[in-house]
Amino acid sequence: MAQFIINMNNSLPASQKFIIHVLDSTHLFVQPNAAEMIRGAIAEFRDRNSYEKPA
């Protein structure tokens, strides 16, 4: 998920970037106002990548 968030941040213009600091491969500091946007993007990503057993 950290890589997903980093890629999401990199796709934005400089004025909208939200990562403050990358601590390691699993921990990031982000702007507090970006939390809901990140959660929404992760939820959408998980929904698109979920498996449904064929009927």
C-alpha cells in the first residue's frame, strides 16, 4: 500500500503533493488533510482488484 500511495502522490502536480516524508518501505508521513483522499483511493483500488467467484 505504501508504494500505491507514493505512486498516487507522484501523479499529482507539485502544489498538491501530500507526502511529507518517507520513513521506510511501509511508513509515510502525509499531510493530515490528505487522509480521507488516500483512504478513498485505497478503497477504490481494493474494490477494483477483488475476486468474485464465477456463478
